[in-house]
Amino acid sequence: MTTTDALQDALAAEHAAVYVFGVLGAQTSEFEQSTLFDNLLAAYQQHRSARDSLVARIRKLGVQPVAAAPAYELPNAVSTPTQVVRAALVTEHRVTQTYGTLVAQTVGDDRSWAVDALGASAVRQLRFGGRPESFPGTQGLA
């Protein structure tokens, strides 16, 4: 895998995360589940920012960034707050795994950025009930 491939994979993961967190936020009451809603909104905004940064990094390489799909499959049903939290955790775990690969495939500024993105994703997992891991993104989700 090349650096460009790893950046494109991370961008694809961020496109999916932006979509999923948008859906999850729409399924959550800002009034009745305010903490969950705030965590979902923060994750959505952070994923948009990461997506935009990846687009800029890929364009800087003279490559066309991978486009978002029209829609994405949710990791599970999202009818209840518990299901929303589970979907958020699964999505963050997937993004963290992608960033682990990006760290391994990059150097310099891209690697520093990837390490920061991996750490941010690992911390977001904790907000959705994830467990701390020695090497985030390298273990399966229970």
C-alpha cells in the first residue's frame, strides 16, 4: 500500500463517518439525550474537519481525492439510544483502524497528522463506551 492509497482509505473512512454520524445525530433527541447528542455532534464536526484535511493532503499530492458514496450502510439498527451508541462505537473503531494503517504508511507531517487523528478517534471511542487500548485500532471490537 502506498501513502496515497492509505490517505485515500482514510478519506473514504471519514466520508463514511460523516454520513453515519449525521444519521446518528438525526436519530437522537437534543433535549432528551443531550449528552449523547453533544458527543455525536462533536464527532460529526471532528470527522468533517478530518475529511477536509485529508482532501487537502491528497490534492497537495496532485491526486484526485476519492469521492463520497451517495449513502453508506449503518453498522447496526439505530432505533434506540443504545443502538445509536453501538453504531457510533463501531464507526469510531473502524476509523481508528484506518488511521493505524495510515500511521504505518506515512512519514513526516502526514504521519504526525495521522498519529493525532488516531488519538482523537481513540478518545472518541471512550465517549461511546469503548475501552482504553494499549494500541488503539489494532484489536477487534467486542
